[in-house]
Amino acid sequence: VYNLSADSNVYCAVLAGGSGSRMNSPVPKQFLMLGDAPVFVHSVRTLLKDSRIKQLWIGSNGDWYELAQEQIKDYCGNDERIILCEGGIDREGTLLNILNGICKENEITEDDVVLIHDAVRPFVTQRIIDDVIAEMRFCSACNTVIPVNDTIVSSENGKSISGIPVRSELFAGQSPQGFKIKALIDAFNTLDAETRAKLTETTKVCFVQGIPIHIVKGEFYNFKITTPYDLQLANFVLEYIKSLDK
Ligand code: CTP
């Protein structure tokens, strides 16, 4: 297990403020049951196993705040590192609320790190968490990625192919993503409104500022639950992982 410098702190931001429109469920997907616990609880439990994590913030949409509170109480024990806060209008908005909270409650130094994780990726592993934390000794930003197996094509008009990028250079982004908190906040503060509005990806905030972003290897099963099909797949993966433990 690698550590950052002795005086740097690691915080976690679990993004659980989405409504999950592609899931077609009245309850957002992060609060649906997967095996013995709600979807978001699986990765929260794995993250909390890491004693280097000082606080784990969860951002939830106001309409679902009470449900989130209940599920944390029922399924996460009473780990005092968990802090629930309001989510934002989009993924980056939820992240910014959490960053504000972290900065208000703590004295943040240049070396302090935040690990950002999608609440809807239940199968993050300790190996991935270790690798991201270890890599943060050498960079201000780091993403978890997997190589793509399919040939990816681009189409500007949605009717015909306009580009076929080289597959060996392509990766799919996952989470957790690691950032030096101060560097990330500075990068957010220098974004223009148009770029901010189009953001779907936190690493882009750093990319457009020219900050090098390192990559570490994710896992194919560290996928994001997006549709009802993904939730079914997640149930199979859970059974498979359980069978490995036997
Ligand atoms: N997220 C968030 N706050 C928002 C929107 C999204 O914290 N206002 C989180 C989601 O809860 C999820 C992650 O960002 O953990 C990735 O987003 P995505 O899968 O796109 O989630 P949703 O926005 O919930 O789904 P959809 O796009 O189908 O509506």
C-alpha cells in the first residue's frame, strides 16, 4: 500500500445526485437494491475499507436526501467519516457542492487529494483505489480507464462515419478520478461559462487548462449502471464475485 506524503489527506466525493432518467425508474438508480444493499452502498463500503480516507462525502439531490440518509444509516454502519450533502444541477455541480463542503470543514493544503467516484459504479476495487492514490504522488489529476475492445468510429452527422481513431490509443473513462483539491478548484475557477455548461467529465476541467492527467487501469466490471440492462448485469457480476469468495 502506497501513501501520499505523510501530511496529505485523502477525501472522497461520491456523486449520488443524479435522477437516472435512462433507467426509467421512479427511484434514482443509486438507491435501487443490488443484492443485499442499495447500489451506492457497495462502493461506499469498499472506499471506507481504506483507512487513508479521512472523510467520505455523498452528494444527493434534495428530493432524495431523506432516503439517502436512511440508507446510509441502515447499510453503512455508523462510520463517522460519512458526510451527506446536497447535490447540484449536474454531475459537476454536485462535485462543486462537495468540494465547498470539504474546504469549509477542513484546512486544505496543496497536497490534499479528492477521489471522485460515481455512486452508480458499485464494483470499484481496493486495487483501483490503491493505484489512484499511489499515482497522485506524481500528478495533479488522474483518471481510471480501460482499453476499448470495439473499434470506435465517430460520426458528425449521425448518418455516416467521419473518423476512425486508432483503437490502441483509445480508452473508456471510469471512476474513481483523483485530483489535488487546490489544483482542481483553481481549474474550475478559470473555466469560461460555455465550457462549464458543456462539461460531462471532470478531467476535462484540467485537460482544457493543460494540466497533465495520468491514467491507471480500471476493470471491465467497474462499469456505470445506466440502463435496466446494466442493473441486471450488475446482479450477475455480484453473484460471480460472491462465488469467487467461496
Ligand atoms: N450525478 C450527480 N448529480 C447530478 C447528476 C449526476 O451526482 N446532478 C451523478 C450520478 O448520480 C451518477 C454520476 O453522476 O453517479 C454519473 O451520471 P449519470 O450516470 O449520467 O447519472 P444520471 O444523471 O443519474 O443518469 P441519466 O443521465 O440517465 O439521467
